[in-house]
Amino acid sequence: QHRLLAQAASGSGGAVHVGAGTHTVPRRSFRGMSATISAPRRRSHAVALDSPNAGFAAGLMVPPPTPPSMPTTPRSTLGSPLCTHATRRSGSGDLAAGPRRRNSLSEVEVLPWLCCMAPALSLFGIYISIIVTSLFFPRIFYILTACLTFIVLLWIANLAFSSMLGAYRLREGTRIDWHALLEQLQNDDPTANDVLHIVLLPNFKENERMLKETLENLGCSPMARGRTRVVLAMEAREGQAAREKAERLISQTSHLFADIFATFHPENVPGEVAGKSSNTQWAYREALRQYGPILLGCDLSRVFLTVGDADTHWHPQYLSAMTYQGLTMSGEDRAWRIWQPPVLLMRNIFTVPAMTRASAHATLIFELSSLANQKVFPAFAYSAYSLTLALASHPEVDGWDVDVIAEDHHMYCKCYFASLWEQAHAVKTAKEHDQIPPITPQLCVQPIFLPAVSFLVESSDGYLASCIARFHQARRHMQGIVELGYVLLQYTRLVKHTGFGGLPVMTHAQVCAIAFKMHTLHITTTAQCFALIMAALTKIIPAVVGFLLSGGLMALMQEQASGIVAQAWASWGSLDAAQQTMAASMGNISGVVVLYSITCFVVVLDVIEGRYYEVMGHPTHEINPVAEGDETTADSLQRQEDEDEKRKDGKPSFVVGRQSFFARASLLLSIFNDTAFVGYAAITIYALIPAVMAAWSLIRRGTDFEYIVAEKPE
């Protein structure tokens, strides 16, 4: 498959050896394929792909390319490679990439194992320090807690101010008619029509109605019928129900897209961890098989791959905005881009428990701030994102790794280091008289300020069941702690390859910023929460109990206001410097909570009032919706017209219209309550405990994580 893509990327026609035959494929453009690209295909099909040698869908005449034979990469998923129970495995995503080494934490070597253990050792090292100092060295404990709180204060202050900028840019971005800009660009430059979108939707045991809504929402894009092909990435372990569900979904939504088909990721594939990443990789490979003849001779930087969850509602103009932004860049810049919309977990925000809402507000702040301000910390790919086929098929990337859980952050890190490795190899092979540019990161996350709205985890069995379901999801999310080890592995090997001085200072600093962000997100913030819990258990609660038992409350009630102030000031003065530092740093967080609440209020209000959906775009009039030779009946045409009428100016179901003053005030108070009074409880249950469980799993089982599926609303 790499040979096929390399031939396509070279832009030259020629004889491509695939399978047992030789096929001469001329150079092509998307614009010249009216029957294949520009018009939708009404014949839709669910392709049963339980094995790499499975049959192909109707109309695909070229057999799958056979990857070159090469040795498998030793990999380990259980414990230490120094232990006897370490196992070896090989993942298809880590083979066939040429002579360059694939970097994986599952390798049976000492360095990958040490990097894999590093996040767990850091977490437990800080936690043990907190426990020991709180019990035996109180002054050191106060200083340690103050330092952790100060770091978290700077972190959340940056999030608060940056998210306000993100909320402003979100309003500005949704006011632009991106498809009108794209049409103007295509009128001025006919080559701008040469684009193709492939959307991968990995899912497992998802509600069929929710999937149908996701497909219908995706079909609202003006680019859906002419330029978008959808891959329903099902899991074969779901059984016959998955095949029947895929067939029904394809039958009901095939008229919305240029093409749609389903893949079925087999279970128990050697070297794989069941989850979104391995399923996405399988769908990606099968998409290459399905559309291989189309891609030959085409500019792979004009083929956009979009990955999303089963409940993602992209903005109708998302594909148009991404296409416009991509085509206004050079091919080189476009190839090193990941496009990311702000993911808003709000489709059912008013029906979930308060702690779940609090976690949604934190996600909103994190995503908006990351996309709006990348001067210090880079933004990561998250949940629903896009990249070009040129990047996905890069020899240092080769699609999605099959042995990870946090596929979005991992894909970002792999692509980030791919640009560095490409330059590092070029430096090694350069001649002495060649002018060698410095090795600098090329990957950039390009924000598209159009919301992608998803569900929060919710159970139909009630409040407690919803909290438990959210906890299970948090366990899966916190398994992303291992990505810190992956960054350390990539960085260590890169420095070993180039020498420490072979990388510019800014490159070192940017890699450290990625590691610091991951450490803060998974370890520092939870450690600060744990330190406050230990402070409450060992210092605050005993002091309060002693105060009450000594009659301090009665004496305080008898004091006048001036006496209370004087007593409070005297109590403050009795604290030593370490205690005062801890108290002061904790007190400053309360002001940031107000900024958090205001930003969340503005965004949530804009979503439910429909402010973000005032400019919806319109279907591309140049593209004929019916392909020559398609079997189109009057009923199907009427159904298509009815669908167009329903979606002409319709808005998502979570848009309820303008709110009254009292409704807005109630919303603001509700968000402030969730953030100020429920926030630390949410951090404890949905971050601290899952982080400890993930770190302990790392020590016990290495990267052999369990993929945990959380329940979504019916």
C-alpha cells in the first residue's frame, strides 16, 4: 500500500504492480472524474472485511496491493521486557514503512519500557511525597502544596483568558459563509475543484438512531454529495447486528453522499488493542483499497481525511471551511496540517448530573483555549479532526497505530515527530557541501472555529448510572497518560540520532512544552487536588474539630464584627510563611472560576440560541446530484427532495431559540454552581481516581489497556 501511495504522490503515471497483475494508470485529477467523484453513486454497499484478503465491493476492479515482506517488530504489552511474562506481538500499522524504525512503547526493549513507566513513576512519586510530607513534614507539605497550586493557578489562568479569546473567535468564525468563499476560489481557480473528502466514523455498539442523525448532519454539508465519501467503521465483534445496522444506515443515507460503505474491524487481531485507533486504522486501510484507483495520480494533499465519533455533529460549513483554508495554503503547508474544530459536549448538557456538566465545562475551556492560543502550548488533535492523505500516508506516520487507546493525542504526537524525523534523516544523508536547514517542527494544528457538538455520557437507568458511566469514560480518557511516555521515547531516540546539539533550542523547547502540557493535564492537576484532600484530612478538619470542641464557635458568635476581623487577622498572623503561601495560592483560584463560568455561559447560550448556525451555507449548484447510469427511481428522488426541504434552513435539534432574561440568569448561576462547587468533586472522581488506576495499570500491564465503552443516551 505504501508503494501504491508513493506512486500516487509522485504525480506520475506508469505501471503499478498490484497483486498478480500490472495495471497502467494515467495521471488523473478529481475534476476529470465526473462519474466517480463529482456525482454521487447510488449503489451503496456494506463490505464484509473480516480478513485482509476479503472480497471487494462492486465496482472496485483493482485487487489490494500486497505489502512488501519484512520482519515483524517485536512488541510487548504485558509488564516489563525484563520479566518472563512479557509477550511479543506485531501491529500492521507498524510494519511496511521502509527501513526506518517505528517507535512504539510496546517494543520489547528497556528504553520503551522505561518511557512507558515514566508517567506512572512520576504520578506515584508525587502522590507518595504528598502523603509522607503531610504526615511527618508539615512545612515541606505546605510548600509542596503551594507549588502545585501555583502551577495549577498559572495553568487555569492561561486557560481562562485564552478561552475568552476562543469564544470570540468562535462567534467570528460562524459569521463567515465559508462555502461562498470556496465557490469564489473555485471560480477563480478551476484546480480548486480537485478535492476529495473521506470521513471515517469508527463506532462500537452505538445507538442506530444516533448514528443516523450523525450521517444526516454530515449530509447537510454543501460538499456532501459531490466530494464526500463516508466509511462506517464497524466492529466485527459486535456480531451480525453490526452488519444489519450498517446496511440500514447505508440504505437510509446513501443519497446524501458521493459514496458510503462499511468496514468491519475483526477482533483478536495479533498486536492490536481493541479500540478507536485500531478500528480507524482498519477503516483507513480499507478506504485505500476501495478508492485506490481514484487516488492514483492525484495530489494526496488535496484528499482530506476526517475522523469523528459516532455522535459528532459537525457544523454544516466545516468541510467547506477546511477545504478553503487548505486550498489557500501551499501543498507543503497543507500536508503538515491537522484541522481541529472546538469540540463542545453539549447535546444533552441539561439532562446529565452536575459533575458530568462540570467536566463538560472543563473540556470546553480546554479546547477553546488550546485552539485560540498556541504561542506557549500547542493544541492537540481531539475527538473529531482532519488531516490530508499526504500526512496519513507519510512513511513516518503510516496511518493510526493499532496498540494505543488515545488515538487523537497519539496521532498528533506521531505526526509532530514525523516532520522532525524526516528532516533528521535528510541531514544524515546530505552531502558535506549541502546547505542544511535547522530541524524544526512542521506540523501545525489549524483551528476551524466552527463547533463540533457531541453528547455527554448518560445512562437511561438514572442519575447514579449516569455518574458511573461517566466514570468509565474517564478511565478510558486517563489511559492517555501513556502518551507522555510516547513523547519521551520519540524525543530520546531523536536526540540520540541527531545529537543534543543537532536540534535547535526552540525545537527542544517545543517538545518540552508538549511534555509539560501532558504532565500538567494528567498528573500535576490531579496531584494538586490530592494535596488539597490530604490538607483537609490532616490539617483543616482536625483544626476545625478542635476549634468547635474548645468552644471557639460560641466565642466567635459573641464577638462584634470588628472583633471577628481582628481575630481572623490574628489567626492569619499565627500561620508561618509556608502555610500563608498555600492559603494565598488556593484563594486566588476562586477569581479564575468566575472567568470560567462567564466563558462557558457565553458559549452554551450561543449554542442553544442558534447563534453559531445563522450562516449554514448551501449545496454546490455545479455538481449534478445524479451519476450517469445510476438506478434512480421517482421515490428516491422524492425522498431526496424532501430531505433537501427539511435541511434547507433547519438547525440542529439542540438549538431551542432565544432565551428570556430569567432563563439566561438561571443558566449563568447553574454554570457557576457547577464550576465553583462541583468542580473539585468532579476532578476527584473523574480525573484523580482514573489517573491513579491508569498509572497502576501501566505498571502492572504496560500498554495492554482495556478499551472501556461508556453509555450514550438513547
